[in-house]
Amino acid sequence: MATLKAVVRTARADGFYPVYIRVTHHRSSAFIKTDKMVTKKELTKTNEIKDPYVLQFCSQRILEYTERLNSKNIEHWTVKEVVEFLASGNDDVCFSDYARKHINRMIDNGQQRNAKNYQLALQHLERFLGTTQIMFSHLTSHLMNRWIKSLEQTHRAKEMYPICMRQVFKAAILEYNDYDNGIIRIKTNPWVKVEIPSADRAEKLAITPEACREFFSFPLPESKMKYPQTEFGRDIAMMVLCLAGINTVDLYNLKKQDYRNGIIHYQRAKTKKFRADGAYMEMRVPAIIQPLFDKYLNTKEDDDRLFNFYQRMTTSDSFGSNVNSGIRQICEAMGMAKEERYSVYTFRHTWGTVAQNDVRASIDEVAFAMNHAAGHKVTRGYIKIDYSPAWELNEKVVDFIFFSGKTSVREQKQEDTHFRLSFRYMVNGAAYHNGQKVAELTDVGFNNVDDVIARLVTMLPQDIPNRSMVMFKIVNLDKNQTVVYQRQKGKGF
């Protein structure tokens, strides 16, 4: 059993002695500070407290502590665990304070972008509740469901914000609750009865190669600025598109050592902490954007950044924001409606779409070139990867968009699929029964499908039983169109 006693330790600079409750357990001691103080006059020669009011307060506090300890089996507790249990009392824990501490830890671990999402989620929850001091006891399932309902008009936040706050809650439970020793500081868990909605499916932002050509060839609006934002936005959009849809944060963070022999080597910032391969990628710089590399190259010898973006924008977020602003200004000059204007992600999506639709790359090839997580994690750990297939695919996409006038698959109008016949068309017709071809013709002079079937019926064997099904396959050889009909003997013919 722990032993508790009111004591003083050392005097402060003003001569007062803070009063503590000393906890001794398993021959180790720890102290719980009280809000009481005494002077030298209120101590005995052996520094025992003799002030009656302080002694009364401490005796009451020791009695409360003893009652609480009596309800627990502390035989295997350390003195630190005893003190934590007593100091926590029945007081609630502040969720807001813990969330901020959790976010700071994420920043320290290099998860700045994720930490920003957590910060936005916390701020929204605090605005909803009207306080920056949310307590864990405030977070009931009813309240959390009301908060989530307030997010239902958002596209992504309705899923992302609650998930962020749930992760903070889980981390706090692991840190504050000691189930082995019965120390439960967070007594409720509202998330058991909370259903988090799914975010809306991301809009497919890709545009056609024709729209790309129009965007990059559009005359830039006049500007008095030394570094026009429209020119900047167009240049970075071109770099993103011609580097297999590289993210702006990765472009911003490139170091001089990452660019060797015409190849950039980088780790995708978004997923490098979650992938065994560190989201590593190598991409050869195509000739079309080599002038842009030279244009934005960082010439300071004492700085390791590859590009001079950081001299104008201090963070990757402000870099991306400026790029998007420049792109949208061009779209506005092109007369595009606000809801139709592009962003830098438009060109990342476009690269993947053109690679799959027009260059005919497989989904796996597109994913590899865009540095997406693949399903072959074990295999990637066994081999030294050759990135040249991604370079070749990137060159094909660049050639299709900028060095050809080919029409995109997405823009090609579907041919009229309505099957028509006239006496001028060459027709092949065949009849099948039980999987075997039993009649065939190739001729002209048919005005419709029924004429073809009627001719084939005259050629059918007589031994086909009544009520048996016969398949008629008719091909318009001039239009390369095919139709198939079923007819039942004795009813259809």
C-alpha cells in the first residue's frame, strides 16, 4: 500500500515553501504539488508542517487519495503510475489541447501536409462547438453526428474531418488509458455509434489533347509584372504534364542532387512515408520542357534547391496556389466559365487519361509512370526497377499531345450503330442451328433484314424440328456492321 504525507521540499526565491503530497510506494517516492504554501515560521525545526489550515487541507486530500487507492489493486503499479492515477482525479481531459499536441507531433515527424488536414478538422469542430477548449466528455455520439451532418454539403471534408478527429481520439485513448491497471481517464468513446459518410467520388478533371493544345497555344494576356502569373501558371502546367503528371509539391522540393544526366530522382511526398519503396521514382526530362528547366533553375551555388520557386513562394502550398491562379487567369482570358476552368490537377489527370485512351497503355503502366502505389509490393522489394518504360510512355503522351494533330478517342464521334440495309449493300447472312452453320449466302439486293432471313429460310434443312430455335447472323460488309436474330421454326418462320 502506498504511503502519503504532506511535506515541503525547498524554499522559493521569495521565501515560501510549496506544499506537496509525497507518495511512497515500493520504496520509491514521487510528489503531487498542491496549491498551498507555507513560510519558515509555519514549519518545525525538522521542516514538518504545523500550519493547522494547511494540515487540514492536506489531511482531507490524503483521505480522498487513500479512498481512491483502496478501490484499486496497485500491488504491481510503479510510484509513477500511482501519482498519475491520483493526479488525474476525476477531472476531464481537454480534447483541443491534446489534438494540438498530436498535430505538432505530426509536424515534427515530417507529416506537414497531413497535419494541415488535422488542423482544419479541429478548427471546424471548434467553430461548430463555439469553443477552443473542447473536453473529451463533450464528444458524445449525438454531438458528433450533428457535426458530421453540418459537413454533408462538402465533397471531401465530410469524410476526412471526422476521420482525422477519430484518429486523434484513438491516440489519446492509447496514451491516457491504462486498461491493465484500471486507469481510465477517457471514459467514453462516441465513435462506436458514429457513421462517417464516404467522400464524393473525385471528379474526373482530365481534358482532351485538343483542349491542351488550345490552352498552351493561347496568347498570354498582357501584364506589367516582371513575372506574370499567367506565364508562371502555364509553364508549371507544362512541366507537370510533360513529367508524367508530377505533383507540384514534388516539383517544388526537388534538389540539385535529384537532377542527374537529364533524369529527376524523387520520392512522392504524399505517400513516401506509407510505402515500403519510399514512393521513389525516376523520370527522364523530355526535350520539350528543357528550356523551362533552364528558365527556373536555381543559380545560387550555396543553395541545394533545383528550382528558384522558393525565392518567390516560401511553401509548396503557396507554390501550388500561385500555379492554379495563373492557370485560371488564362482560362478566364479564353472565355471559359468559372466552373469549367482548369487547375494544375487537370494536367495530371489529363496525362493519365491520354496515356490510357490514346496511347493505349495499360492501367498498370499508367500507374507505374505516375508513381502510384502498385499491387506488386513484394515483387518491387526483390528487383531493381528499370524506369525506362515510364520514360518511353511519357514521350508517347507528349508526342501525341504536342506533336500530332490526332483526334482524341474521347472526341471521336461514335458512328451510327443503327443497322440499315439497302439493295446496294453487300450482305453476308448465315443461319445456325445447334451451334452448326446450316445455311449461308453473300449477295446484294436486300432491302431489309427480313429479306435476308426469308432467303436463308428457303435454304434450311427440312429435318429441323418444329419449335426449334435458329440463329441468323447478318453482316453488312460495306458498313462492317453485324446483327443477330433468333427465329423459332413454326412460329417465326
